[in-house]
Amino acid sequence: MKGFRPYLIWFGLAVLLSIAAIQAMAWLRAHPEHNPAARFELAHPQGWATHRKLLGLVRDDAACFAAFDRAGAGYLRRPAMGEGICRARQRMILTGDRLVPTMRPANAAPGCAVTAAMALWTRDVVQPLAHAHFGQKVVELENLGSYNCRKIAGRQAQSEHSTANAIDISAFVLADGTRISLINDWAGGDRRSEYLHAVRDGSCDLFSTVLSPDYNRAHADHFHLDMAVRTAGWSICH
């Protein structure tokens, strides 16, 4: 019997590991937001795999637009712009404000992956914080544009704006018409300032890059938000 004891121990461990694996697979099926292999859905809550899935949409146009189709989201797909490293293929404009508040100007047309991130950002960051700080929702997002074929200021690397994989948000307009702008309210020390800082902090898990007025003077009047695909998926938040 002594000779069989090691085999029994290993058999028992194998059974326990199998049970654990089955339970883990069942848990992932019930929580697809944590499962990197599950397809991205706009309706899913944020999870461990959300940012990775959003990054996957940057290079998969069909999968990205299909996510909006499954969500029943109205959108206009805009023509591709530019060539080479400045080719923007995913440009889109949402119709209606169910997923993202009305954009002003309306023709910014950020890429599909950025728009998907903005939909989760609106649901999980922008609107809950607006209700917490002001008791009302954001109805408009003022922006400084998306597509711009250029280098990053002061660097040789190409900007994510070159493929419309970025959006610059300059102000939030509440339902009562109150306008909360980065240039006027970031450093105010009041509820508006607290709101903007909380939005910046809440954006970091969704976007690859979040740059605020704290980063440098070039961002004194806006949040830069992008879905840059980087080695190991690391992100920047300032």
C-alpha cells in the first residue's frame, strides 16, 4: 500500500485541479468582462479584460463595428482619411446620445475603438460623477477634434490623432446648461474642479493615454484620450 500512496496523492491533486479548472471556466462564462477570450460587448460591465479587448478593436474594424451593431447603436461610418501612418479607417459618428452625450462640434468622428471606450467612460465615469457632484447628467461634450496627421508635440513619434485613435475633450455641459471647462475650472478648487479631477482619475483604466492640464501647458484646455496599442498594454495617466 505504501507504494500506491504517492499515486493516490497525485490523483487527488489532479482531481482537485480539474474541479478548480471547471469552476474557473464556469465563472468566466458568467463574467465575460473578465475573460480575454470572450468578445467585447458594450453592455458588459468593466472587468479585468476590458482594456485588452478595447485594444483589440483598434486593429479589428469588423469586430468593433459589430459590437455597436449588436448594441443597436445608431452610427454613421465616415470615409477613411489619409494614407500610410496617417490612415484613419474607423471614423464614426454616433447618432443620438444614448451611449455618449452629444458631441460639439458633431463632426469629430473619432475611431471606433475610441468611441467604444467613450461609451463605457460615459456610462461608468462621466455620468455617475456628474450625478454625484451636480445631481444631473452631462448632455454635451465639447471637443477639439480627433483626426490630425502630426507628430506628438516635441517628439518624433506619431500622434494617435494621426489615425483618429484619440479625442480631445475640452468641456462638459450639464442638463441645466452649466458648462464645466478644462481651461476655466481645472484649478478652481470647487465642485467643478473636483469633478474634472475625478473624471481624469476614472478614465485611466479605460484609455491607454489620459493627459490632463497636470501633464503640460499644451493640455491646459483639454483631456487627451486615446487607445494607443503599446507593448504589454501599459498605459499613461497624468
